Amino acid sequence: MVTSRARPAAQNPISFEVRWFDTIDSTNTYLAAEASKGAPEGLVAVAQHQVAGRGRLGRSWTEPAGSSLLMSVLLRPRLGDDQLFWCSAALSMSACDASRAVAGVEAVLKWPNDLLVGTGKLAGVLAERVAPPARSQMVPAVVIGIGLNLNWLDGLPPTATSLSLHCGHEVDRTAVLEALIESLAFRYKSLFDPEGLASQMADYRTLCATLGTKVLVTMVGEQFSGTALDVTSEGRLLVETPNGARVVSAGDVVHLRPARKRPSG
């Protein structure tokens, strides 16, 4: 393990300690263990390879060593439970920012927090809450992990894509990480101010290609289709169906037609 520190612009109060691993079971699992021992927010784990990577809905995730940015960040947000969605949204939007800044690739979001380029999945995000240590006054932690495909070409799943596939050259993983952290510091700070939170919500709606798209929603014991209309202030997806509006808090959402492109400007 190698440790480094990154402090974004002075106006951002959170500093980051980055721990680098050649191989790890899961960066989320590692940070969840550190959080349960009282680690402060801003701790970041980055791995060259994961042997037990995890995705949403209990899915496993594997990738060739060195092909992706595999990272997790530990946050201790002083937010209500109804606002915690925006922490993972901030990370996803920051990954979009970094993809554009470093590789010139314009990614969009698929609800809740996947990154897409065209119909290909560029990145997946997994957020987990961790209780504070017993008898501790610490704020509960949120550990958010992302697997962002950078230089994955050979053996890339047919539903996936990578930055190098779109920009035509190898992408510097450290540059993407630094750009992502810089953006995250700003977006995360914004969540604690009503005006800033509203701005982040507006950014998310602009980036979310699910909105306005016909979708198929699969939940436990139920499946339905409709048009995704909006994302609520709690991060839930509002879907208009033939039987009326439905609010989706968790489930698998499939776009039934190509996602709309990100608006320019």
C-alpha cells in the first residue's frame, strides 16, 4: 500500500488521503472496515485490481488489472437520510467532469448513478452506509465506490465501453483520479448549502439521460414500463406508466430506447 495526500483548492474544507493498492478484495470493503474503526472522511482507496469487486444489487464485478480506475471514498456527510443520494450523485457527476477534462469524452448518467457513453456502460457506482464505532459521536459514514473503465479494450463486455475506446489513446489513471477528486471536493461541499444543493440537483437532471426516456423497471416481484419524468429531491425516479405515476427508490432500470445525448453548453 502506498499513501499520498491531495488537498484541492483552499476554499474546499475536505482534504483527501489516497491509499494505493496493487491488489485488494474490494475498495468499498476496505473503506467500510476503516470507517467502522473511526477513520475520518476524505480517505480514498485506489486499486490496480480487485478480486472481489461488487456492483449494485449484489452483482460481482471483475476487470483486467490496470484497465480501470477502481476507487472508493469515505465521507461523513451531515445530511438527512433523504439527502444522502446526492453524495453518490456528486461522485458520478465528478466522474463525468473528469472524463471530459482528461479524455474529452462526454458521458451521461443512467439513474441512479451509472455512467454511459452512447449505449455503453462506462462506470458503475456503489454506495454503502457504515455505522460509527460503538459509543462514538462520529457521523455515520457513506462509502462510495466507482469502477471507471479507462484503457479496457480486449475482452470488454458488449454492454460496456471505455474512455480509450472513445478518445483513441491511452488515458492516464492518475490524471483522471486527480480531476475527479478536484470536482468531488467542490460538488460535495455544495451539498451543505441550500443553493449549492439545488445547483447539484439541476446538474444531475441535466446529465441524467434516463429522464425523458422510456424505461423498463424491475423490482422485487414486479416489473413495469413507462417514461422517466423526473428525479425527486430524495433521488428517487418518477416514472409515468399507463396506470399512473410510480416512484422508484430502488430497482433495475433499462433504457428501452437509446439514451438522449447530453445537452451542449
